[in-house]
Amino acid sequence: MDMKKYTTRFYKIDLADHPSSYELEELIKEFLRPSECMVVNGCKRKNEDATAHADEECRPADISLAGRDMNRDEAKRYLYFELCRLTGYTPEWGTLTGVRPVKMANELMYLKGLSEEETRQKFLDHYCVSPEKTDLVMETSRVQSAVTGKKAGKTIGLYAGIPFCPTRCLYCAFTSNQQPYSEIQKYLKALLFETETVGKRFTELGVSPESIYIGGGTPTTLRAGDLDRLMSAIEDSFIMDNVKEYCVEAGRPDTITDDRLEVISRHGATRISINPQSMNDSTLELIGRTHRSGDIERAFELVSKYSDLSVNSDLIAGLPGEDYDMFVDSLNRVIDLKPVNITVHTLAVKRSSKLHELDAEYHYDSADGVGRMVSDARKILAAHGYRPYYMYRQKHMAGNFENVSYSLPGYESVYNIRIMDEHQTIAALGAGGISKAYYEDTNRLERVPNVSNYQIYIERIAEMTERKEKKLYLPFERSDN
């Protein structure tokens, strides 16, 4: 595995006003820090981070697309090989910079008619993806196809967001607030209104949830009575006959209590998330979590009393202060707790996180160790019977790797697969929720976002439902799919 090698050399790259300049810039970032290069379009500088090297602006470019008539993929391959040559670094994801490589593979096979082997070769040869990552994509695609098939019918994925947490983690960029409980109750009132309004419209159209996901934040920040109110509103507002799975993200083990679990189980939920992120107490303290590894183990014990609830768990590779042995120890300890799903996230340094404020280039500095973590995690999990079924990438990830969910056979999350496959309408309720209306006839999505600020969401709740009225229901009003 070729890892990132940094030099003291400063590079100038001319994209020559290529129509795909944005994607090309994203590829450059996988090789070079902003401080290591100047990206220009002819004489016009693109990245302002290179102001310290203004004297470089007039010298010839190290890489230039000027005079080269290339489409997007050709330009990406040219840039990729030139950057590999100049830096000595070979990213395992090749020229791919997008979020959904598995969706790309699925569309090559199911929409364009390529065989699995032809698709595999396209990833290897056309996109320069490493054999290991190509195999990961193909295995994930096979599992997804066996679990969900291609068509969801007249169904939606339903998401309800609770944008509150006990504390904010160092790396968190989600809508997560620490507020008095009185504020949470004000938010809940608005969320219940949106739930009832949206549920009524979908019921009128004969549309039902295939999957339900209550996420956050930390939904179990809600007290048991308020969690009961939310889950009752969902039941009363939507057609529940076709629900295949129902997940509540508990996340923080310090919010998992018997009374909350009783509510979750009574309302027919089938899955719950307990997200350690690490089993290292020193790491948990550093990243801003108030629980310790013993609390995680006790949370699993509590959930084990509810036989109808299966458990998902998350770990993060590349957390500050953690080396390979610490990560593998966390992974093995979580496997011993027997969750049906384990997601291995690669740490991403998002702009709105505290970690970005402290070290905006942490994902570059931590790249070397993370590659071995995620590679060996797959082998360890496979040895215990877990298969990859859901995978995506993000910007600013350590080593530009990936997030992968592994599952024991039969416990794959339909909601997770559908939201990444993007062939189903997603109705997202709550602050920060982004609904997506899916038009099957043209295979396209139209985003219908809610505002992220929970206070503005409360104030403008009527507008949030009106946005959905204008756009979210149209695919079902226009067709019988």
C-alpha cells in the first residue's frame, strides 16, 4: 500500500478552465495539501491558500491541461498519473472522488448492462482503483443486490432527526446542540407537527415507509415520555403495514436506560445503535464523550433483555491519539459484544468541527496509520462472519479512505442501502433533514431541505411542510410506481 509522501517542493497546476475543474481540484487535494500547491486557470489563481507563494504565479506549471482536449475522465486520469509521478503517492481510490462508488458500480451493471467482471475491470483500468478497493465495491454491491433488489415500489425511507446531544464530539459536524430540556420540548412540538402533516399526505397517496430511522444528534436525549410521543405520532400518521425495519439511534451509551428501551421496543423498533467510536477511555475523554468503555458494555447488557432489538455499533479509525493496536483492540472488544452491524468510519475533518479549528490538516497527518486500520478491519470482521453491505466516502477523510458497514447475514440495514443507492424517495423530518424526491422515469433526485438551525426550524415549521408540499410528493402524484 503506497502511502502519502510529502516533499518540500511546491507545485503549480493549471486546469486551463476545464469544465470539470471542481472534480479535478478534489483529486488534487488527495495528493497535495492546499499549502503545497497553487491551482490556476491560465493566469487566474484558484486556491487562495497559496498566497505565500505569489512569486510562483508566473512560472511554468508543473502540470497543465492547456491545449489538451480531454473529457472529464481523461483529464482526471492524466492528472492522476502526473501527480503519482511527481509525489510518489498512489491513492487506492484512483481517480474517484465521489461519495458513492458502489452506486456507480450498480449503475454500470443494472443500467448500462455491464457484467460484474466488466465492471470490475472498469474500476481497475478506467478509474485506477486498487484491487483491494475494487473487490470491496464488488462484494458490497453483491450483498446489496441480494438484500434489497432494485425497486422499492410505492414506499419511502422515513427519517426523523433529533439535533441534540449531551456533549459535542471533537470531530462532529452534524446538527448537534447542547440545550436545556425546555428547548428540546419546543423542538419536539414542531417535529410532531411536521410528522403529522407529512404522514397525512403520504397516507392520502397510499405511500408507506419501507424503513424508519430516528437519528441525530442523539435521539435518546429525549426522555422516555417524549420518545413515546414521537414514536406514537409516527405510528398514527404513516401507514405502517410495509415497514421492514425500524431503527432508533441511541448512540451515546450514557443515554440508554430501561425506560427508553421499553418505549423503543413497545413501538416495534427492530434496531438500535450503540456507538462506542472507541473502547479506549483516554480517547473517549479526548474526543469529548462523557461515557467510558464500561458504560458501553453495560448498555449492551441492558439491550440484551429486549430480544426484538438488534444492535448496530460504530467505530472510527484515525481518532486523535490512537494507534493501530488501540484501534484493533476496540474492534475486537466490540465484536465480543456481538452487535449485528459494525460500521468502521474513517475520521473526516469537517470544517464545522472543533477538530478542524484545532488542526485543519489532521486528515493528511493521520493518513499512514489509517490505511492499515481499515484494511485489517475488513479481514478481522470477515473472519467473524461480517459482510460489507453499505459504503460511502467523504471529503477530508484521513488517507481518503471510506466508511463501511459490515453485517452478519440477514441483518443488513435497508435504510442505509437505499439512502446510498438513491433509488427511493427519502422523507427527512426535523432540523437539518434533507428529503429527496426520487423520479423513477428519469432516475433523478430532487432535494427538499429543512433548515439546520433548530430554532429557525421551530419558527418556520409551516414553511418546512410547504416545501415538501411543493416538491416531495410529486413523484407519487404523477405516477403509480
